[in-house]
Amino acid sequence: MKTLIKSPIMKIQLILLSMLFSTFTLMNSGCTPTTPSPGTPCDTTNSKFKHLFDSLALLPPYLVDTTYDSEIHEYSFTVSSTQTLCKIGYESQAGLTGPTIMELRDSTTNTTLFSMSCTFSTTTTSYVSVTSMPTLTPGKIYTIKRIIPNTSYSLFNQIIGRMLKSSTGSGGITFPFSYNGLTIVGSKFYQNAGYQQDFGIPYIDIVFQ
């Protein structure tokens, strides 16, 4: 009888030990978590884009302005090393009645990597997390877009945006601009207003992990 009682207990113990060993193996097998680990924070305090934008704003003939009433503000960029995009920062205008769309496209393959419906602060740059956290690679051109649908505003001054532009008033600026592996290669402003290319750099902060 003792043998009959002990055998199931031993089997249960072996099963539990096996489960613990499997769990330990998975934890140490190099699996990548879906959220940033403590060692790789998504730091919004001084992103590559912010550093580039703020540095250019100190140089003539550039200045920071809030302007251009088109629904779409976008810029295209490249990276010199593999990067993971984790957050986007933007400042909206007061009076919006609906969301702002943030979209990232791989312009090399004409593929949308994500399109998010967002709400941002109207008094300062605020940030939203990119849940898909796409990996960006060298050799491709990416385009980040701020899109305000026509159902989200009632006045044109609600769709202007902060940007870097030339103070000469004679048109656009000359690309590219680079900092620490991030290169902005061009920009566009369009939809419901006259099309402008390379008019300025819209302040859409992209934060890498």
C-alpha cells in the first residue's frame, strides 16, 4: 500500500520539477520582451530628433514657428543603424474635436508600419507609446506623418503646427540635416492647403529605445 500511495506523489513532484526547469530555461533563452526592459528605457528627454531640431533653431536663418494650415505635415528620414521606435511626441492646437493620426511608412517599399489615433496636449509636447515598436533599418527611407482628419477640426488655425523654417520668407529649407545617425531628408505639407515641399521640419518627435 505504501508503494501505491508514494508513486503518484513522486510523479507529481517530477512533473512540478520539470515545469520549473522549463520555465527557467525559457527565462534564460534570450527571448525578447514586448515592452522595454529597465536597461533600455524609452527616454523622451533628449531624443535624436529633439537635439537636431533644437540645434538648428539656434542657427540663422532658421526659426521656430507655428504655421501652415494643412491636414498633413510629414518628414522623411533615414537611420544609420538599426533603431526601435518606441514613442512619438507632438503638441496639438486647441479646439480639435477629434483625434490626430500618427502614421509611419516605409517609403522604400510603400508600406504602412503603423497608423495610430492619438490625443496630444495643447500646451506642451506630449508622448504616446508605439505599441508595435517597429524596427527601422539602414538603407531605407521612412516617413512620419501627422494627419488631422477633416472631422477633427472646424477652423483652419486648429491644424497648424510647430515647425522649423527659414526666417527669410523666401520659401523652403535645404535638406538633409543629420545628428547622431538620424538624417532628415525632406518634408511635405499638403491636403486642403497648397502643396509645399521642404517648407520646414514639423515637430514630430520620434524616440528610439
